[in-house]
Amino acid sequence: MRVGFIGLGIMGLPMSMNILKAGYQLTAYNRTRSKAEPLRSLGAYIANSPREVAERSDVVIAMVTDGPDVEEILFGREGVVEGARPGLIFIDMGTNSPEYARSFAERLSKYGVEFLDAPVTGGDKGAREGTLTIMVGGKYEVFKKVEPILRAMGRTIIYVGDVGSGQLMKLLNQIVVAINMVALAEAMALARKAGIDEEKLYQILSSGAANSFTVQYYMPKIMKGDLEPGFRAAHLKKDLGYALKTASKLSAKLPATELAYKLYEDLVRIGYGEKGTHSLIKLYENLKSRSE
């Protein structure tokens, strides 16, 4: 199958590289064309528009920030639908909402295009190493057609149900991710106040009941002062907003998620939205300075 890939950011570029390495013919597009150059050197064709990607592909994957970005790729000027033919499969691998997924699937069906929502977790490390966890919503028979392509990017591929199920599962994942990060930042803030040896704290947290991906991957970054993103703080805030909207529609109360959303909202407000989710430690430093 010929594969198209749209969105070559922190996650999209390594994901598309892994598709190339698996032997697929790849057509790629990114609004900032220079970001596509590494793929050209590996043999990919660099398209001038999403429409051209669709014309040259059997499967088109999008890895962009939010629902409106996906909508623009699909239905905007020079969008995917302008180059689509019946039987094309479109896979949204970014994170937005179940409502967006269902809307995209319905609108694309009028063009004979199949839709899967297949968001990922595992961060930039998982994207580079091809070890992402991918949660897929949509028609099972369509999922089976593209499963080999997904396995080029991920280690754990889980079909979770109808359209929208993938996005809902990702929002549940983001709740746990965010609350884990709040716990880590809070523990480290207190540790620094108390003068605790952070290396020893890391040894304890990473080997006992508190151990998690968040501790193992992000705590060393915090200790080194490296706040560059594997996943941007502004994106996690966006995801938590979708989670809270979903909870509201289902009359579910999520007080810890509400707290995490407020903390990330404040973090973005003080200028760390483009830094990693672990830059939350800076909000705690800010809180400390205000209280003294």
C-alpha cells in the first residue's frame, strides 16, 4: 500500500521515517516544507498539498495538533478530499475528541473515504524507536487492512471499538499522564525545599511503588534542567480540556483532572506552553516565589 503522511513535527517525522524503513512508498507533506527534507533524502516524495498526498496514496495518515487542523487538512483548500478516490483510508493519529472523530468519519463517507482514529502514546522516544502504543477506533475490517502499517510505528496496537473509541481511550490515558506529572512535580518541589538528594530520590521512586514512565523518563530531564518537549505542555492542556468536556457530557466528576487542567492552564499562561509537560516544575517554582 502507498502511504501518505501529513504533519512532520516531534512525533510525525520519526513515525514517518519508520514507515519508510519498513519498506513502504511514502508521500509526505508539511506546511513548513523544510521539515520534510530528511524524508526526501530517504526516498520519500514531498508533496505540495494534502490533495497531492491523497492522489498518490492508498492510506493517508495525519499527525497534527488538534481537530481544526485535521479539518483543514481534509476539507480545506487543496485538502485531502479534493484528491481522494473511493477506498482511500484516512487515519487521524493526533489527539482531539470522539466528537471530531465521528464527524470526520461521517463527512468522509460521502466521498467513499474510510476513517480511523488512532492516537498514540509513548512520546518522542516511542516515536523514534517505533514502540508507540496505538489505540484504534473505526471499522475492524479497515483496521486489519492497515495494521501492518501501524506496526511499523508501534509495538502495542489495540483495536478498541467504533469510531471515536480511539480518541476516548487516549483522553483516559492523558488523565493518568497528567496526574502522574502533577505528583512528580509536587514531590520534587517539596524535595528541593527540604534539601533532599535528587539522585537518591530518583533511585527510590524508580524502583518502588511510585515507579512509572513519568518518573523514569521525565525526572532525569527535570534534574538536568532540560525542559525541551517530548510532548508540549500546551498540547496536554488541550487534551485535558477535551477530557473534561467529555466528562461533563457524561455527568462524570473528575476533580483531580480539573486540578491538573488548571495547573497546566497556569503553566501555559506563564510562558511554558511550548516546553515539555515536565516543565510543570517551573510552575511550582513560581508558586514558591510568590509565597515567600
